[in-house]
Amino acid sequence: TTPAKDEKPASFKNDSSESTDAAPSLVYTQALNYIRKIKERSHEEGRPLTSLELQKLPRDSQEVVAFLKSFKSTKGFTAAINAKDGTVLHVSPTITEVLGFPRDMLIGQSFIDFVYPRDSIHLSTTILHGMNSALSSEAVRASKDPNGIQVYCRMRMYHGLKTSGFGVRNKRTIYKPCKMQMKLHDAVCGTSNGSVNVEASTSTSTSGGTTNPLNNNCEDKKKSKSLLLINITPIECAYTKPDEKPEMTSFCTRHTEGCYISAYDAEAIPYLGHLPQDVIGHSVFECYHPVDMPDMKHIYEEIVMNQGKLYKSKPYRFRAYNGSYVYLETEWLCFVNPWSKKIESIIGQHSIFQGPSDIAIFLDPGDKPSSPIPDDVLKDAKKARTDIITLLEQ
């Protein structure tokens, strides 16, 4: 567990002399400076500014507060990350409710250290890609999400005496899946003391008053700091008891003719436990139960026979993230390339028929032993897998 910081650096201490009434105008000044920077770069490159989001930015201080508040999460927490070195500059108090960490524990720490190791590369790649394209006109035109870049990752839960009891070192580390919405922001120094107030965009006021950890002294008013603002919302399991059939909407997956998953609906996360990066690029056969493979072969034969028409299959088992299985009911549709006349993808619209026996679907199975499967069943499953791939690639 990352040790807590005893005290904040001087540059992150609250400036009690700063008036909260000035916050909207200061934040609005930042927004205007940021827009000006983008416009100047677009003008230098000879490309017009075409961002619909920037054209819709509010024009007075009252509207800007509402605009920035739209970035907040009522169920999660927000954090401000130094885009240069990845350290946490600010985190809202609600992190304690979500992950259990005291608010000050993350300040000055590397944000990536609190992310599940297998998700850290995915998160880092997403951030780098977003920062490299944040100001390009192509990215501006392509961006349709006013909430910024979206990514799913697991974050470490706090191990403390209140949450884990004694013997903290021997406790298994638990991670909570979260949806992260990220925006790149340039905090331009514009106050008389060279400080910046973006508190309105990253946290809500508490009864004890707000803390502005981003009050960094600048050498001059033109200096700016790139911040990554992250809105983090926890994802909860949809099940309350084993073998439950939850109330739900359906979710979709898509896989190629070679049976590699190419699309995974984020709506499936509370029901299956997998995040998109867990399954995309992997064989769909890793998720089917070996005993059901002969039935799956029959299902795929029906899918091919009903080209262009929906085919609803009987329930079959699909592996959740923790190694348990859920029963899915699926409506299948295959997409055939009109020129090559070959199948390019299989789309499934799924709903839960029966939930898993172990509802802790977000736990890493780790070294959890699986039930032994007879050799003849595995042999039949392997043959069915080969037959399915051959059928789809014909």
C-alpha cells in the first residue's frame, strides 16, 4: 500500500485569502485562454477552427460554472493529474466513499500506481494518444463526446484497519472497475499572485470549505500547466444473489469470421465483469464452456443458414471475468460482404438468462482452480471449434 503523505507541498496548500466569488471569472479566463491557444495554432496551420464543442462554450461566468459542473460525477470522484509527470495534484473528497482512500493519500503520488497492473498499459496508451491528438483539427472534428476520452480501468481499493482489519499485508489486493472520462486542460496563470483556480471544474464544495491544490506559483502570467482532468465513476455488479436473473437491457458483442472478438459493449461490464480490453482481440472460444461446444457448433450452423435474418439460440454458458459462467440468451446476425459473399462478422445481442454461481464477478480468478473436464469432452470441444471456424471462413 502506498504510504500516506504527512503534509502537502507548499504549492498545494489552500490559499485562504482567495475569494470564492472570484472563482467563476478565473475559470472563465482559463477557458478563454485555452480557446485562444487552439485558435492561434489553427491559424498558424492554415486550418479553420471547426470544433462544435468550442463554439458552444458559454459566454458568461454564470454559464461557465454550469458547463464545468457537467464534468462532475455524482456517484464517483474527480482528479487532476499533472500531464507532464503523471502525479496527482488534486482529488475530490468522494474518493473515500468510492475506493476508501483518505483524500490526501493520492496527492503527489503517481496516478498509474493505483491502477490495476494489466490495465495500466491500456490507460497509458489511451492518454498518450489523446494528448498527441488533443489539438489537431482532425481529432476535433472526429470528437463527438463532450465528456472527453472514455476508458475503463480497475482501481485499487484501500487497505486499512477500518476496511481490512489487522494483518493488512496478508490481505488480497482488491480492484474496483471504473469508467474514466478524461479531458486535457491548460491551466493558465492569470491571477495577481500567479495562481490558478480550477476547483470549480474538479470538485464540489464541502462544509469545511474547498481546497485549491492547484495554486502553483508561476514565473510569469503567460506560463501554463497541462492538466489531465479525470472523472471516475465506479461500476457495480448487477447481481445480488447467485444464479439470479437480473432486470437488464441487452448488450452486444461482435467477432470476426476467425472468431476473435472485435467489439464489446460496455453495458456488459456489470453482468460479465470483463472490461473491453480483457476480451477484444481474444478468441470467443475462451468464453464458451467446453461442454457446450457441440451445441455452439449447431448454433453457428443455424446462423449461417439464416444469413441476413436474426436467429435466437437456446441458452448457453459464457465465462465471466472471475471464471464463473452465466447463461446467455442471444439473437445472432451474420454480416456478409456483398462483394466477396463471405462472412465478415457475427453480431450477438445478448441478455442474461441466469446469473453466475459466484457473484463476485470483478475478482481476478488468479490461481483459482477450475473444475476438471474429461479428456473426451475437451477433444469434442476442440473438434467443434475447428468445424465452426471452417464453416465461417468458407
